[in-house]
Amino acid sequence: MAVSAVTGRGVSIALACRAFQISESCYRYERKLSDENAEIAEWLVKLTNNRRTWGFGLCYLYLRNVKGSDWNITRQGIAQQCTRGT
């Protein structure tokens, strides 16, 4: 909403952030997706296509224990990417 106020109404970033009670660093934040995230998402999509009864947790355990992957389950966006099919 702050972005639309700045772009659509010409309000300054500082004023928009105060109005919506967010910090300017929050306003400017952009999530950076690494190549590793895309690779993990690709693996999870492949696994769920091949093993339809497996959920995210079982796929995670398979990748971690069988394939030796050391990524953290709490990584942001990976599960959402897989459920959307992107």
C-alpha cells in the first residue's frame, strides 16, 4: 500500500512509511532468490510429480537424508514456489 501511495499519488517515501507505520528499510526490502532456491524447488517438484503421496516433509527428508542436501527447512519461499508450480 505504501508503494502505491508513493507511485500513484506522488507521496514521499518517508511520509508513506509513517502513514502506514512501516520502516523505510521495510519499504525498500526486496527478497533475493538464489539459484540454490530454484534448484531445491525444482527437486521438490520432480519428487512430488514422481511420488504423488509424498508431502513437503517427506520430500525434505528424502533430499536431506538420501541426497545429502544440507539446506534448512525454514528457507523462505521454497514451499510456496513448489505448491504454485513455479
